[in-house]
Amino acid sequence: MARITDRLPRPADPVRTTAVTLLVVAALCAAWFGWSWYGAAHDDGLAYSRTREEVVRAGEQAVQNMNTLDYRDIDAGLRVWQESSTGELNRQITGGRAAFADQVRKARTVTTAKVLESALTELDTRTGKAVIMVAVQVTVTPPEGKATTKQSRMLGELTRTGTGWKLSALQHATVGDTGGTPAQ
């Protein structure tokens, strides 16, 4: 007489069953994390974030450049001003360069700037325009006497060019200014 247990199917090897189950779970996890990574790496928000960082760095550097000038090497300083600007601002610098250089040489001042804080208030990647507000500390050292330091807020409009983001307008920010597009 056959026993009931002889007719029932034998359970599979438990080690093998566990290994196959773990393999399937690992494959599903790998697929899920791979898809998530791909989605994050190709997210428009990531590209926008990188552009924001690029614009802030360029804006801070340009504002610092435009507030730094040494009468002992005025030509190099004004060249940096021109390289940091575009559009109407660049035309103003280029057009008034000789007269301005003479004034600075006569005054014999050294002006250095340090960016304290900044905020990007507008960014339009389609048109290549941005506005940055920068808190800057400017130190002016005269040929004789004590250096003076002042802090101010500046608004700069940046424009995307073939060589990167450059200042196209720069002005002092007034109290209550919200960082809209600066006047040129």
C-alpha cells in the first residue's frame, strides 16, 4: 500500500528556492534604481540648477571685476572690465576707456572688491537673460591716507554670449529694490 506522502510532490531544495528568490528581488531592485538614476540624470530641473550655479558664479565674478581697479596696471584692469561685459555696458567701457584711465591714473587709487553675498533674482534660459543682486564690499586705497571701505548692493543684468554669461548692465540697488531688470 502506498503512503500519502509518497504521492505528494517533493518540495524543492530550500537553498535553491531562496537563492532564486533573492536573485529576482536583486534584479528588480537594480532595474528600479537604474531607471530612477536615469530619470534624475536627465531631469530638466538638474540642467536648470546647473545653469543657475553657472550664472551666479559668472555674475559674482563680473561684479567683483567691475569694482576692482589698480592705477598701476590700469590697462589690465580695464581689459578685465571689457572681458566681463557685453552689450551697452561694454560699449560704454570701450568708448570712455581713455578718459577714465587718465582720471584713475591722476587719482592714483587702488580699488578692490569682495563679494559678500549674492542672489539670482531672474533667469530666463530661453532668452539668455538673468538678473543678479550682489552685496559687495569695496575698499578704496588712496595714494596717501587711510583706505576706506564701504558695502553696497548692486544689480547686474547678465546676458549669455558665445563665451559665457557676461554683465550687460550694472547699477547700485536702491532701498526697496526687488531685483528687477536694471536700467541700462
